[in-house]
Amino acid sequence: MPKTIKKVLVANRGEIALRVMRALRELEIPSVAVYSEADREAAHVLFANEAICVGPAASTESYLRIDRILAAVKSSGADAVHPGYGFLSENPAFARALRDAGVVFIGPSPEAMEVMGNKLTARAAMIEAGVRVIPGSDGALHDPEEAARLAGEIGFPVMLKAAAGGGGKGMRVVREEGELAQALEATQAEAAKAFADSAVFVEKYIDRPRHVEIQVLADRKGNTVYLGERECSIQRRHQKVVEESPSPIVSEAMRREMGEMAVRVAKACEYEGAGTVEFMVDADRDFYFLEMNTRLQVEHPITELTYNVDLVKLQLAVASGKALPFTQADLQPRGWAMEFRIYAEDPATDFLPSTGKIHRLREPEGPGIRHDSGIYEKYDVPVFYDPLLSKLVVFGETRGEVIQRARRAFSEFVIAGIRTNLPFHQWLLRQSDFEKGDFDTHFIDRHFKPELLESDEDLPFVALAAATLAYHQHGRRMNFAGLQAFSRRPSRWKLAARREAVTRRQN
Amino acid sequence: MSTHHYIVTIEGEKKEVSLAPDGERWALTLDGVTHNIEQTIIERDEIYSLIIGGQSYMVDLVGKDWDAGKLTVSALAGSLEVLVRDELEAIAEEMSDSGSTEGLFELKAPMPGIVVKSLVKPGEKVLRGQGLMILEAMKMQNELSSEMDGLLQEILVADGQMVETGALLARVIQEDE
């Protein structure tokens, strides 16, 4: 039976908290913000109808504290919680605690989260459900003969991976059978040394992988649909930077095939609400299940634009027990959308994070522009959280129009006071391989160098002229302001004294 | 109308810039070329619109240290740091390398230039603020003066000589009581 949600606590911060609160305001549902002591001036606190401080700056002491969030739920009288992404959004203990307290968790069940939260159980469940996973050994390899047999079945090239490995360590690509025995020995030795565990497994090596994901949506009445794909291959150190929908490489037939597989994934764990099934796609466009994200995705707006839906409102509808308002046949994408993540990271200095006050913010406007942001002019970006400031989402009829529009949008975008990756996006939008849609997850590593960042050739002269004029006018004003003003500026006094040491003579 | 001279450092290069009002506009001369600039102040010290030779630019002043003349300009979807000193400030700052320590004042060249002439001979008495030498730089003659009372001990350069920034020009010592 549908239950009306009357007040929602948003257990998050930044742009996603605002995104959720905007949907709530449209539905005239009061929103409750939670915030850390460092976030009193954060945009989500200013926007919310109510706000409760949940602890010190460190997220482990505030945004990640289930007990404190629960106390805020109780004291505010909220009857539902939206977790956003990150923080507690994929924490089954949090979802369970809310369920026990009789509060609606806007997301899937804790049981579904548990299945998907562990890569091994997820893989096993997916194999059982008939979902294609990256071919490989299901456990550690015992001897070179077994390795050779499995590698032969999978087909070369294969990847040997330390079971306990991570972060690119303990991995070795093997391109032909003759190299296998020696490579296995080396990987096992490396694994034993680095992780004190020599277990190594083998899987298919995907040479130029693309990351493509499918948005799914499920209600409690057994309806599960997919809302097309998102291409997320433009990444840096596994962090997505630009996403688009549709993907330049996904045909209608492939979309249907991936979508149906994603629905199978969701049904296998009795999924409810909005979720994302991630796939790895190889150069032959064969795709393999990677994992499922049991929450709203950062890049959800591109799906909202191409499918003309509001995913947050749909999450709320499903959470209050309503049926999905459409069937799979109703869902036809239109146009093209790209999302550019705006990070407080400086591309000129190896993407070093940057914090501080935003002195000037001028946001792009006009046709096809959506800016989901967690910042405002004069806001001081704190050091404690994710560097994601906002997302510029651009919509157009075709991919070409989106690229033109995005270039135009970045020409009007000003964020001053802190360093951001805006120059990176300007660079990316001028790369012919990007324009052609020809890229994989290694694109940034392979092509980007800080030296390639370019600015307009007129900039030095314009900056020189503007600065000289500004300085001239400021100086004259200071002179007119008289002695009183000067007396507050000791360094000007010093300069004036030094000037006395030089006397100008006219030629 | 009067022309103002500035030394502007941008992208590591020092440039001489002169600025003169030209009716409602500005005439800015750089590298021998005069540009006609129409400037509208949208917010003082913050936002400007410049029309330079018919080209329109919106400019934000996003970082400013007026005392140091260090300004960060944002325009054309980029930004640059610019250092602006008026000519006298530039000279005075270079001169701060000179200085008096314990009964000794060393006059150093505040900028590259040509020694026009010395105004005092070795052994003569000088007073604080008295001109010691004329150095021509950027087509202007600059009189460099002593920062202390004393005796001109020696002059280390000849008239007409080219000197680099920081070159020692003359030494003034305290007069024995």
C-alpha cells in the first residue's frame, strides 16, 4: 500500500544533497540537511528547510556515523532518508537500522546491498543467474598445467592476478602460451612477497576496455526496467571524469542486450529503486558484468536528460510503494547528453587538490545547460571531503551538437580563487579521438600532459591591459583618499619613503 | 595629458607599458604599438568590460594584492597572474637591494641602464638624500641618491658605462668624527 513520505532527511552533502533537495522541494516535501562542523556554510545547509549538525569535520565522526544520523532522523521527525551516493549509501547496516526504526530508506534492501557489496559473492550470484562475467578461474591456480588449460579455454591474452592484490600490483598480462609458466611463477612470487599470499587466478585480459553501465529501476511490484547506458570510459585513476549517454559504441541491439542482462542482474538480487549495473566492454564489443552500484549514480543526470525522467522523484515514488509510471516499451531515448565533473583539482600540477574561497563563480547558461552544483560565490571549499564541486551537464540533439555546446559552455565558465579541472575539459573537447568517440579507460593516461593545456592567444595582452588599468585606477584612488587611508597601509608608507630615494628628471 | 609608465611582468617577461588617457578611452603602448582601449567598470576592482580594437572582453580581477601590484586576471576562459609596478616603484624596489649597514652605504643599480654622470667626486661630503649619480633607463634619467650622510669613498663605474641590475656603483662611508 502506498505510504506518503512527509519529510526526508538527506544523509549527504555537496551537489548530490542539493540535487535530492530540489526534487523534494518540487514535491513540497520538507528536507532535512545533516552537516559536519566544517559544513555550516555548505550549500546544502543553506538550501534545506531544516538542518542538524551531526559532528566534527572528519566524515568518520559525522556523515558516516549511523548513530548520529539516526538521532537526527528522530529529532527531526523525518520519515524517510535519502543517502545520496558515497558515505552510507551502500551500507547495509545503515539501511537495516532505518528499517528497524520504521524509517523508509530510499534505496534497495540491505539484503540486496549485501549480495552486491562483495565482489566474490556478486560474481557467484551473477554466474548462477546466467549473467556474463569476465571469463576466468573461480579460484587460485594450482599448477602451470591448470593455468595452461584455463588460459586455453579463455583465449589469449590473459591476465594473471594476485587474489590479494589491488591498485595495479600483482598483475601480469600474458599474450601467448609459451610465456605462461614463467609468468605464473613470477606473479606468485611477487604476490607472496607483496601480500603474503601467493594465490593467483587467471582471467581474460581486456586490451582496450571501455566502461559502460546500465541504469535500472525497479518497483516493489516486480517491474524492472532499464534506462539505457552511460559511457564512462574517460577516467583518471579509476575516477570518472566525463560520462555520456548514449555511448558512441552501443547500437540499439547491443543496448537491448545489455539492458536485458542488467534487468536480470537486478532481479537476481530482488533489487528495488534506482541502481546501476557496470560492464566492461572489450574491443570486439563483448561485454562482461563488473559490479552493481546500489544507489543513485553521480552521473545520473545524463540519463535523466536522454530519457526525460527525474530519477530522484522516481526513487521517492518507488520508496513510497508506487508502481513505475512506465513500461520498458515506453522508454525511448532522445538526443545526447554529456556530464563533465568539475573537480577542485589542478590539471597543471598532476591534479593536485585545491581548496579555499571561491572569489568568483560565473556559471554557464543558455540552451542545453544544466549545472548541478554544491558551491556558490564566496563559498570556502573545505579540505575534508571529496573534490567534486559540481557537474556540468550538456544536452543536445546529436553528439556533435553536445561537443559544440560544451565548448561554448566552458568558454563562459569562471571559477576563480581555487584551481579546478576546467582547463582539462577544454583540452579534452579539442581532442579528435574524443570527438570521434574513439577512446577507452586509458585515454587520459595515454594522451594528457599538462604542457598540452592551452589558453587563448589573446589572454596575455588582455590580462596585461586589464591589470595595468586596474592598478593605475586603484593607485590614483589611493592618492585621493588621502593620508588617513595611507596610514592604515604601512607598506605604502614604506614605498613612498623608498621613492624619495629616486628623483625623476625629465630629459 | 600625462603619460604613466608601468613595468608589467607577465608569464615571466618584464614589459614596459605606458598608459595615457585619450578622451573617454585609454591609449596603452606596449612594444612600440599603441592600443586604443575602451574600458567600462562594471564593479570597481572586480569586473570590467574592455573593448580593444573592436574586440570585446569580459575581465574579472580575481586575485589582488595592491601593495605588491600582484593581480590575477580571469578572461577568455583562462587566467593569468600579472605583476604591475609603476616605474618609480620598480626602481625603488630594485634599490632595496642597496642599503646602508653600519656606517657603509652601497649604491647599486636598481635596473639595467647607462651611467649618465656622477654628481659627486670621491672624497666629497654627501648628505642623506643627495643625488650621487644619474642612471638612464627606459629612456628616462633617474637620479640615485645616498641613504646616509658621509663621504663618497669611491665610484666604481665610468660615465657612459652600461650596468646591470645590482651592479655596485658607488660607496659612501661614515665620516670620522
